[in-house]
Amino acid sequence: MIKSAIFDVDGTLLDSMFIWDTLGETYLRSIGYTPKENLNETFKNMSLYQAACYYISEYGVTLSVEEIMDGVNLMIRDFYLNDVKLKPYAADFLQRLNSKGIRMCIATATDKIIVEAVLEKYDGFNTVAVFDEFEKQQDKVKNFSDYFLKDHSNFETFWNFVLNI
């Protein structure tokens, strides 16, 4: 019997993957820099924090890491609040889990405030855990198995009963 479910957001619950294809270049242009070829491929496996550091080291961006992250998050927030929709059948699936008393958690690299704003209209999520927060504490590269193990401790249940989606 499943007692809890951990969801990724982008591409799983939300139809939002397409923004990530050009976000790095779009942000860089918005602050007056010309992106190098294949920049988005470079960012593919980076967290937002790592990408902000990359802007500073590779492009000489004079903003702080926090300012860059805030700027990118503003772009992402606007996109998520105005353009993103749930994937087909996601709402029905979430409602079904919630009606069965299954605890649900979001695990994502997307900013917590943004995800909470998008999902506030959907009941049932007990936790929204953001990978970058964990990564900064652990100084780790994006490794979702570590992340899910860390987040699972909040569920007070056994792994046999957790559905990772």
C-alpha cells in the first residue's frame, strides 16, 4: 500500500520543460550579454546556483550570485504564473491520491516560492522541498537519489510505501 508520493514538477506535473531550452540565453541577453553557442547545453545539468556562478566566471557578469538568481527566478516566476499548465491528467491523479489520504511532496530544482504559487490551487501537498537548498547545504551536484533520500525523512514511513514520480 502506498502511503506517500514524491513528485518532480517540471515535465512530470507541469508542462514546463520548454522554458529550460532557452532560459540561460534569454536571461543573459536580458542583462546585456551575448551568449556563447550551446550555452543551454552547458546549463543542462547545473543548478541555478551553479549557473549563476558560471555567468560570473565565464561572462564577467558583475551582479552577485544572489542578484543573478533573483533575476532568473523573476523570469521563471512570470513564466510559471502566466504560461504553465498542468500536464494532462495530472490534476485527476493528484486528486485521487489526495482522496486516498496519500501524503504528497514536491522535490524540484525550481524555486520553492514559484512552485508553491503554481500549486497552491491544488490540495494535498504536505511538503515542497527544493533541491538547491539541499545542494547548498551539502555542496553536492544535482543528485536526485541523495535528494529523495533526504526528503523522505520527512515522511516518517518506509521506502516500500513511497511512490517516487
